[in-house]
Amino acid sequence: MTPISPRPPPRFWNIPIRKHRRNPADFDTVQLARASDGLTGSEIEAVFVESLYEGFDREAEPTDLDIARVLTEFVPLSKTMAEQITALRTWAKGRARFATSPAVSEPRLRKLAA
């Protein structure tokens, strides 16, 4: 549920593009990464799938413009479920461990000597 990063690296767009048998070189993945701040991997894939439909509707392959159009209309779960995510994070603090490394802004614990 946590975004993959504030701005996903361009290579994250390669996954759904290849999964749907398209060539990542046909897309500007650097620009796509800039335009997809805060999206999860599954949301990036959902955007790409929707852009496939946009292209198919015109009887053409999807373009960067199709993806950009879908991105402008797409509302990520981090926005639609913000209150629930905040409540879950509050509840989990002190009760659960992070699945990934904590963000840089969080205090780091000291390392124990072995």
C-alpha cells in the first residue's frame, strides 16, 4: 500500500510494458517516472493497462500521450484511502516492523556490537 518511492525510477515502467508485450524503448520511461510520483507498482500497471485500452479504442498502439492522459485522471489509493492508511500506520507504530528500510527522515536505531 506504500508507494514504491516518492518518484519511481524509470525501470519500474519497464515491468508492465514488457508484461504486456510492448517494447520499453517505444516509451519515454524517464518522463513517465516523473509523472507518476507516489504510485505503487500495481497502480503503474493499472495506468499502463488503461492506456492500452485508450490506444485500442483508436485502433493504434498506446503512446506516451495516452499514458499521460490516463495519469491525469488516475487517483491513487494513497489519496482515496489516505485516512485509512494513516490510521493503519498509527496503529502499527510500535506493534509491527517495516517491510522495507525506514525513510531517511525517521530516526535510526544504534547498531549493537556483535
